[in-house]
Amino acid sequence: MADGRNTRARRRRAQTEGALLDAARTLFRHHGYHATTVEDIVQRAQVARGTFYLYFRNKEAVLGALVGAFVEDIRSAVRRIETGPCAAPPAEQIRENLRRICHVVERHEDVAALVFLGPAGFDDTSRAILDRFWERTEAMVRDALAVGQGLGVVRSCDRTLAATMALGAVRAALSRRLGTPPDGSSDGDERFGEAFIDEIVAFPLRGLLALA
């Protein structure tokens, strides 16, 4: 019986925390981080103000939790490029990584918009989380370039600079698409569809492939 009560209590806590995060996610996206107050969050989540502080110290802690969950999903989506005899071509593995990243961005669209379009509102903790994520991601791109050079499919280049430019292009493309209506982009294509993925894969590779 005690185990059953504990399980129900954990479920209620998870539901309340989820309601607070969902409320904050929507309010931050539609009203802006600075304009949203703790009172706005608790009213939308339909919980008491005191309950909020059982889960979060302040509004910044809510943002940190949202960003942290998004970053963790992005990290989980990125796989190291394999070079074994049974591995897919490197370009296809890169494409699959980007497809998974785009799916994460779609699932977390409200938070992704904050990450890509409105970082000025972050506190130091949230900004540090993002900085570490981008640093790790750039290191993974550098590693992939080194593997490609070893295979002879990537030209000789400054890997640090090339990784910065390639990652910057992807970030800019995702930022632009996040700023378009959810039912399509300015050119009529699905925002994160196959045509979009093809372009953000092709753009950096055309400047890196030895045969380009």
C-alpha cells in the first residue's frame, strides 16, 4: 500500500511539474520571456503560487529546465559517424543526424524558438548550458571532418574553421525556418521536410568534398 501511495505521489508531482513547464513554454514563446511572470505561469498551469516554488526557485530555473531538456534531446539525436565496412556513406549518416535534429526541433518548437531566436533573455546558467552544447556539437563536426579526410572524401582544410562555418549554416537555416508559419515556408515547402534537409546537407558538403 505504501508503494502504491508513493507511486501515485510521484505521478502527481510529475504531472504538476509538467503542467508548469508546459505553461511556461507556451507563455515564453507567445509573450516573451521577460514579459512572462511567475503569476502568469501558475495561472495558466492552474496551480497555487506556493506550489510553483516546490518545483522551481524562480522563472530562470524554469527556463533552465526547458533548455536543458531540449539540449539533451539534441545531444541524443547526434550519432558519431561510423566508418566500418557495413556503415552507410558518411554523407548519408550526416543526413540522418540532421533529420533526427530537425525532428527534435519540431517536437520542442516553442523551446527551439527561444534557443535560436531569443537567447538574449537567458540567464547565465541557461546560456552556459547552450554554450557547452554548441561547443560539443562543433567538436563532433570537427571529428567527422577528420574522419572524412582520412577516407579521402573531405578536402584538406582548417577543420576548426570549417566546423564553425558548417554548424553556423545549419543554425542559421533552422533559425530562419523557425520564424516561418507552421504550415509551410516562404517557398511553399514543408519547413523541416526532405527538401530542407537535402539543402542543409548539400550546402556545407559541396564546399568540403574533394570532388566538388
